[in-house]
Amino acid sequence: MPAKPRSRPALPQGAKRSAVQAEGACACGAVRFEIDVPAVWAWHDHGPASRHAQGCAYATYVGSWKSRFRMLAGEDHVTRYEDKEAGTARSFCARCGTPLFYERARSPKIVNIPRALFATRTGREPRYHLNITQQADWAYLGEALMPLKGYPGVMIERPRKKARAAAFDL
Ligand SMILES: [Zn+2]
């Protein structure tokens, strides 16, 4: 059976599409969208607002110009929460709960999208860290791991060095 051609949304008059796009989707697949590649930038947000809204240690976003972002499907499933005090708006899929878009009043032309929603490259490595001083003290920072005996697939952090433990035992 021939592959069904993907329908492309019409561009606004005068707008240009780049040669390469990266497509993203929510967990249930109802919401699909694309950005032109390369994205503007990619960044890690260690602040408590993104941590809470996404239920993670820190959120990694790809920032795209809104003019280079297009919805492909499922717009009706997108629910938006605006935090007027913070000047932010967060959208998510009302069907499966996946966080989708993060907009900030301070950058009105940019839409930030969780990097995890893209299966392909976005043209930017996440090399920027915001709100690093507010990092969760329980975030995994790459400490050495070893297998947990009797639990296949479970790794455990190695016990901390005695010298460090001793510093708290004065
Ligand atoms: Zn969904």
C-alpha cells in the first residue's frame, strides 16, 4: 500500500518554509506539530515552575520562532493554562496530559517545546541552563551507579565517600 502523503498546512502569505522540519507529538499522538530546523535555541530550565508543571527534575525545551511553528493535527485537544502573575502560558494535551508549549511574555515571538516531544533532531543542542541556582537537590547529576542485587534493571547510586559523609558528622 502506498504511503499516504502527509498534508501540509498552508503558509501565511510571504512566509517561507525551511528545507527541513522537525515533527513533534504528544504521548497519545492526537496533537502533532512541526518546526522549521534549525530551532532558535535549546535550553534546560531548572526552575521550580517548569519542574512542577512537567513533573520532572528539570525541563529541556527547544525554542522556535512562532512564525516557524505549525500545528499539523489535534488543535482541538490543546488546553492552555495562563499564569498572569508569572506572565507565562503552558499548553498541554487534554487527552493524554503531555505538556506541549511554554510561552513567556518576555519572549512573545518564541514558543518553547519540550525536547522530548521530537523524535528527530531539531538543529540545536541544549547547551544553556536557566535557573540553575534553583535546581532540585534530588536531581540526578550523573553520580556513579551500580546494579542493585536481586532487582534486574534497577541501578543504585554508590554510597557516598566517607570523607564527604564525615563532614556532616562533626
Ligand atoms: Zn495527547
